[in-house]
Amino acid sequence: MQTTTAKLKFPVLHFLYAQNPNKYFEKVSYEKFSSDYNAEADEVLKGIMGLIVNNKALGGTGIIIEGSLLTPRIMDKIVRTTGAKHLSIIYKTKSQLKKNFKNRGLWTTVHSAQLNEEQAIWNLNEDFLAEAKKLKQKFVFAEAYGTLYARAIKAIKL
């Protein structure tokens, strides 16, 4: 959404990307990161709702498979409003998360900031898992990647 929105009109959508990741992750607490992350998710919700509502008007029901910005709390709002099916992808272990970081890279480049970023993302993942369980939402664990698609389709019963 950052590429299709103006920073001045949607500052929350651009906040995290405008930060120097090394300085940000060296100085902020997990609570601050979580707050910034959730504020961005709330903004993303507005755009997603527009897409789903438009799809529903065309006769679709909508299916969302997500493992990042659309938190279980946000997905609960979408599902209740639109009837879309939803599935979260969550990491089961910290080593799986680190493997993903190795494949896609971290935002940070300074070792101490990388450790803080990894811990912040892991804490967020743990919050997602607890939230999904509390809301009785469907989720699958990211590993094993080779079977993820099949497990996701089976979980949402397509």
C-alpha cells in the first residue's frame, strides 16, 4: 500500500518504512513496535475492506490467507463484516522465523538491532498465535513450506 498512497495523506502507512531500521530497533520497546505495527494494520484494514466489499458485490465471498500485517484482531473485523474466509500463517518455532529472515533478509544491518528486530517479530508472532486461539480462528504453522499450500487449502475447506 505504500506504493499507492501519499505519505502526507496516509502517514501511518509510511511510518515504519520511513524509519532508519537500525536506530528504530535499537531504541524502541516491543510495546512501541507493536503499537506502530498495529496502527499500520488498522490503516491497511480500510483498503482491504474496500476490496472485499467490492468483491462481495460481484458475487464473491473472499478468502484471505495472511501471515503478516493482517493481524487476527483485524481479520476478525473483516470476517464479521464480510463473511470472507480467513486463515493465518504463524511460525511454530523461532528457528523457522530465523530461516525466513535468512531467505528474505532483515530490515536491520547492525547486529544488536538485528537481535532486537528478531525478538520483536517473534513476540508479534506469539501475540498473533494467542490472539488467533482466543478468537477461535483457523491457522496453520508455516513449516513445512513444501506442504503449506495444501494444508492452507484443506484448513479453509476449499
